[in-house]
Amino acid sequence: MQIESVFRNNEKWIAEKLAINEDYFHDLAKGQSPEILYVGCSDSRVTAEELMGVQPGEVFVHRNIANLVNNIDLNVMSVINYAIRHLKVNHVVVCGHYNCGGVKAAMQSVDLGILNPWLRNIRDVYRLHKDELNAIQDLDARYDRLVELNVEEQCVNLIKTAAVQEASRDRGLIVHGWVFDIRTGKLIDLKIDFQKKLESIREIYNLMNQSGQ
């Protein structure tokens, strides 16, 4: 793809939007009030808005390698805080995907340099669920299961934050775990029991008497 084509595509997109609604960009500039915060993978094949069928302004999006919610990553923590406390989203989604390069790399015994500390978060997920994963003989099936477990653990990481706990208590915010099956196009709800997860960690991670993340 030539970079110049991007600007031609942009002009075409503008014309298409204005043909449907001449006030489209005027309305868009008024502000945003999304209902959903989406934390997904940076993979170029997985586009959040397209796979959900939503329009600009409906979803606040954060993407990184392997859709991690890392408590020392100020980027994702700032996004979570802003989306929940200022935009007042009522749903937070962690969406992984099968054939995730980051998850696959974490399964390999290879020194990947600067990626090592990032991928260690996924290796920690493997360690927590080692018995279940090692019992899966088919490597592709094991890979898929680690993708799912990684989503689940990132949901738990979200639940550990004060912003999520506060919004859950005050307005019923819910955390969801999804997987996008890149082989079929299907979006799969892992049906993570948010309240059960919250209760299971409340004794240690309850932050309701503290401020900040």
C-alpha cells in the first residue's frame, strides 16, 4: 500500500459520510459519550469498531500487544481511569483473539529482548494455569486456551483497580471477557462471572477506602 492512497481514501470517506449526513463531522466534534471501554490487541487484523459493528463515538479503545492490563503500565491505567471516571462508561471489555502473536511468543523459550518483560505477564498467566494447559496435548488447542485464560486474568487485573470497584458499586459497571476468532470472524463471550470474580479477590484487593489506582 502506498501512503498517498491513505489520503485519497480519507477524502472518499469524508464524501461518503457527508452524503449520508451533512452534519456528520459537526455532530462528531461535539464530544463523546461511549458506553464501552474496549481493551484489545494491537494486531493489525483485529479492528475493534469493525468487528463490533459500532460507529465512532460509541466505544473508547485501548490496544496493546496481547491486550494486557498491566498495573505498572501508565498508558492503560490512564485510559481506564479516564474512561470510567470521566467518560462514565458502563462496560469494560477485554478482547483477545486466537492466533495472537504475543501469546504465541510467550509460549516459546526464546530471548525476545525488550519484549521479555511485557511477555512475562503472559508467562505468569501460563504459570497460574500450568496444570490445565500442560494437560492439553494439542499445541494449537493449548495456544487457544492460553488466549482465553489471558483474557480472564486481564479481567481480574481490571477488577483490582479502584476505578472499576468504585464504578461497579456506584453505577453497576460490568467487566466482560471476549475472544475474537480470527478464523471464523465470530466474537465469543467467555461469560466471565464479574461479581464472582470481584468477591473472590475483595479481601486482598479492596480499594474502596483508598484513592487513585
